[in-house]
Amino acid sequence: MLDSKTSCLIRGIVGVIFGFLALLIPKEVEAGFYGLFWVLIGLLMVLFLFLAITARGDESMLWFGLSAALLIVGVISIIIQGFVAVMLILAVAAVAIINGFTDITLALEHPRTKYILIPVMIITAILVLALLFYYFPGFESHLFLAVVGTFALVFGLFSVILGFYSSDKSQRTT
């Protein structure tokens, strides 16, 4: 099991990498999420069909129903292509934000500091986003991914800095 400082560093580095990729190559990131969606849909459909065939009685209909629901989701995603990628990006963003807040609050030695640090992170992300839109007007074409990428980048940087700060402080006291 990782301690909170190491976890903070690892998640921060992942956030920084995702943020840079989302800001530098947004079309490829969105295409990657769309491809991941199709892989997950395909694997889940195969799993549900296998469970439907091997299940007994009423459980079989449940698994067939779930497989049919995935088929419907797949058809809807063909009609509205960008929607699925946006949903997956939202899911990743939600997990990243929750993990970032959790890591930051665990890594802090003074719990009240989170009431200062978290608003500073949000304000910093908004300022960085405003600067990016001002100096690079092309970001408006991928608005959603630019916002998610900026927040992931800033939250990741804060997590990395806090992880280094916390680990240096704890090494001095031991």
C-alpha cells in the first residue's frame, strides 16, 4: 500500500501528463477515448452474452437484457459520435478531481490548509485557462477538453509540489 505522499506524487504526475496531452493533441485524446469506449462495449457485450448463455433460469434474461442495452448504447454512439468521448472524458475528470482532493487533504499536515489550497488551485486553473484562450484562440474549438486538460494539469502540478513538500518535511523530522 502506498503512503499518501507517494500516491499524491503518482496521481499528480498522471494528471500533468493527461493535462499536457489534452491541451497539445486534443483530437487524438478524444479519438483515444472513443476507441476505449468501443473496446469496453465490445468486451462487456461478449461477457454479458457468455453469462446469458451459461446462466440458469431468470438470470439468463437479465444478461441478455444488459447485452441488448449495450447494443443500444453502441447504436446511439454511432449517431452522436462526440457524445461518448465527452462522457468518458467527464468520468476521467471526475475521478481525477476526487483523487486530487483526497490526496491533497491526506498529504497536508494541517487540515485547515485545504480551505486555502483548494480555492487557490481552482483560481489558478481558471487563470491559466483564461491565458490559454487569450493567447491561443484555437483552443475554443476543443473547449471541453481544454477545460478538463487545464484543470488536470494544474491539479496535477499542485499534487506533485505538495507531494515533494510533504515528503521533504517528513524526512527532516525523522
